[in-house]
Amino acid sequence: MAEKAGGKAPTIRNRKARHEFEILEELEAGLVLAGAEVKSLRDGRANFTDAFARVENGELWLHNLHISPWEHATIDVPDPVRPRKLLVHRRELRRLAAKTAERGLTIVPLDIHFKRGRAKVTIGLARGKKLHDKRESLKRDDMRREVERALRTRD
């Protein structure tokens, strides 16, 4: 889902992540891209289905993020689902590696946005939700919406 309002760079959100996972903390990371991928992201053409990040050989890699090829690219069209390197500080990388190894947590992408012309990914340290947790959060969201609706009609 891409948002474009008043010349603002689009934000592509992974809406399923907050439903499937309990997000414990968030972190912003730089995203290493090939030329035409930037144009595709600016058009909002990315799919987060089954995307995750993993620490491999002292580097953070984003897997299964599908960035559709840009239509006007003629040469060097990269693989749409290739692993992409994420840029984080060494201290943050060590902390993420330790938490995912010992506690069984996962690193999931939450959104992609542009900041001062550079592509950034908000990643979240997450724990998978069980079915009853998902039902509970849906129930809580429904109740919150009903309260907001009632307050609007009262005013």
C-alpha cells in the first residue's frame, strides 16, 4: 500500500506484520538497492509477503521482499526477490543477533519509506502471536472503533 500526499515520498506498509506478530521494539535501517529498484519503490511497488530479516556473517539481510521490476528499465534488471542488505550500526546488529538467537524472536519489516532521498526500512523485533492473541487484538480493535464511533455521534 503506497501513500502519496502533497509530493511526500510514499510509505509502503506491511499491515499484516502487526496482526501476525507482537512487535517488541522498532528500528530504522538503511536499504541497499540497485538503480531501478528505487524507482519501483517510489511508485509503491513492493510486496512484504513472507518477508523477514536475518543476521548472516555479521551483516543484516532482508529476505523475500518482492520489489517489482520498473517497466522502463532496460539493462541490469535485478531479481525481484533477491536478498537485500540492511544498514545498521554494529552495536544494534550485535544486539539484534543476540536477541534473535537466544529468545527465538524474529526480525520483520514494518514499512519502507524515504528519508532525505534515501530508502529506509523500519524493522521490528517480533514474537509470533498465537491464534487466541490475534482474536483478542481484533476484539480490542473492534471495541476501540465502536467507542470512537459513539463519541463521534455524541458530538
